[in-house]
Amino acid sequence: MFERPFTGTLNAIVFEKGDPMSVQEQIKENLLKEIYTDIDKMYDFMVQHFILSSEHEDLIIKNLNKMKDQFYLISTNSKLS
């Protein structure tokens, strides 16, 4: 989807071998996937609608990656409502 590597931390969710994911963990993982997809769509929107310099594109990627990281931290440190 991205021309440059766009890192996300969804794969950083690690559980010990043999431990099945709890229902809450599965829901959180699905929510993160949805959030990450929406963030990817933001990038696609910017690239499709604006002529970006490489500097601006790099800034967008950097900040969207930070946003993904923040959502990951929120989901791992918070309970579902």
C-alpha cells in the first residue's frame, strides 16, 4: 500500500506459547487492525490528492507511524469499555 516502508506495531503483540488469546485481546487486535487500515487510508488520501515533496511524504509517514504506535500503546494499556 505504501511506496516506502510504513511500520506498524500490530505484530508486536506477543503472547506466550500455548496461551490462547483472550476474547478481549482478540477484540483489541481486531480494533487495531481497523484503526491501522484507517490510518493507511489517510496516507493513501494524501498521496492521491496532493503532490507531496519527498520531505512532506516522509513527515506524513513518520507521524502516521507515531499515531499507530500511540494507538498500540493505548490498546495494550487500557481495558475495553
